[in-house]
Amino acid sequence: MSGMRYSGPMKAAQAVQILALAAEDDFEDAKKKYRKLMGQFHPDAAGVEKSEQVQQEYVRRSQEINEAYRVIREVWESGEWERVRNVCLEMAEEPISGRSGLSASEMWSSGQSRSKRAAKSPSWCPYQNGKENETAFCERNIYCHYSMKTESETPLYYKAARGRYYWNPEEEAFSLFLTSLHHASKELLEQAEEQWMASGGHDRVGTNLRSRRERQEGGGLSSEERFARQARLVQLLAGQFLHPVKTLQTLSEPVQTDKNGRPIYHFQAFLGSGPYGTYGKQVAGLKAGDWLFPESFQGSKIMVKTEDGKSLGHLSFAEDWLYFCLIPLLKKRHGQIKMVVRQVQNGRKNGRRQPVAEIDLYFRMEAGASWHADSDGNLEIAKILSL
């Protein structure tokens, strides 16, 4: 059913071909064709009566159409629409029937084959060659944003794939990666609760009823316990689906390399996000050039102290994904950090003084650092799900 897959960035020529654009089309025409195709090939349009293979093809096609529109929109926003016209004219000289011009019934009337042209032409397919963690506890959904801009404050997204895929920052927004983890943790807890209720509400030994404080009136977990367990599950699943070394190498460039070949990265961090009075006085007393030191780990946070041992609270990063990269690597002793105060600003929040220290953080990763998810992670997840 599937032809060749093109796993790299989609090119304008491919986008033109997928949306079946013509030389006389403008961006509004492209937008109309995008909407029509998304309505035609949205995964929900496949219907439950279609085979799983056909339903997966609808998912793939919706991804492809969505990415094609994103590429075309970027061309239009950059003021280079003439490129689209030139591509259309070049394609017209050597006509190739457009795959996007086919109806769903024409493409999959037999449920077994696609057009000859589709079999010859490479198509864009995110996560086609995605790296999987085969030992992960469960699968997760991969979400992508729709390329069409909407008036909604919250960007719309759709499920592009499902599997034990590591996060690929080039194809999946970090916010959607977190959404995926939250959904996966919720699924696991709901399944565990269903099994527990089916067993009569007994514990994992099968003898004792859970206390009322741990149950809702109608059975199952209380909202407080569910929240606590889900938060822990998200942390553990992040450790299974985010590869710290590869993510760091993808999203950041070393500022230098030491004499032993170890890369050194620079990141911006902050201290003093809490109200004045917690660690405010200590943070306010810092000066530019002061060296800081890690004190301890508290979950996914690094607690920091001064050279003379005064606690300063936890470090905040400018980029959220850094929490899931640096802290696991530090815990595994795959790197070291050095921190120096850049400046201290005395701001106010809700009428209260709130000093904030800007920190230059340098992370040196050990040469040849590798990463393997903890084998104990699955055991801990199973323990959390043992109601």
C-alpha cells in the first residue's frame, strides 16, 4: 500500500505536488485546497469499518498534507510565492498526475493499492525512521500541530503516530511531547483502576480493601492520589522516551571543547523565582561573578548553594527540556556543571520584593557519554500502578 518514504524536510516541489497547486493559484487557493484535503483525509474520515492498514494510511496522508501546507505557508510569508509558480510551471512541462487530486475511493477502493504515481514518488512521513525504546513500559501517542492558523488561543493538534518512540525535537514540539506523556500516564492509571475495580477493590496481594482515604466515594483513586501518581508517572515515562545525550546534541551546540575532547555547553538559568523571604535575602546578596555549587537533587530540580554553603533554592532553566536532559545526566555522573552569577535584578511581584539572579551555567558532558533507560524504571512504574 505504501510507496517510498521521504524522511527529510519536505521541499516546496513536494508540497506543491501534494496540494495539487497550479501556476495560477494564489495562497488563498492553497488554503482552500488544504482545507478540502484535510477534510477528505482526516483520520476520522476513514471510519471504523475500514481496515487498520487503510486507517493508518489516512493518518499518514493527513500528516503529509499538513506538512505540505506548512511549507507553502512559509514560502508565502517570506514573500517568495513566485517560487511556487515556477515549480508549477516546471511540473506542467513534465506532467505527473497529482496524488492529492485523487479521491479516497480512487486511492483505496480495493484497500490494497495506491496510484502508480504515488508508488514512484517519495512522500514526507514523520517518525518513519524514528528511534524506539523497545524496553519502554508502554506506547505513547505522537502529536503534531495543525499547520492552519486558527483564532483559538490553544493551537490544535492531531495524533500522527503511536509507538515507543523517543522524542524527536525536529518533528514533535516539546509541549506536545509533554501532552503525550500526560495522556500515556492517564491511560495507564485508568487501566490499573479498571483492573482493580474488576478484582473487587483488593490490593495487589488480593486480601485487603484499600482505605477510604485512598478511594473516591465510588471507588478508585482519590483525586489527590491520582494527581501524585500521574506526576510521578510522567517523570518516569520522560526518562524512557527522552534520550538526554541525543536531545542535547540536537538542540544545542557546544561553546567549546576541553583538552580531553569533552564538549562544554552554555545555558541560561535563574534563581529566586520564589517570594522574598524564602531564599530572597540570600539571592539578593549575590554579586556578579559569584560562583555557585549544586547542593542536592529534589526530584527533577537542582538545589543550589553558595561557596560558603548557604542554600539558594532550586535552579530554573530558560528552556523546559533542559530539566529532562541535564538532571538525568548529572545523576548518572555523565557530566559536571559550573555556575556563575551574571547579574542580580531586584524586581517586585504583587507588591513584594523579588530578587532574581541570572546564572551562566556551563555543562561539560563526558566524552563518549551514552544513555540507557534504567531497567528499574519499569519496576517503579508497575509499583505505582499496583493499587
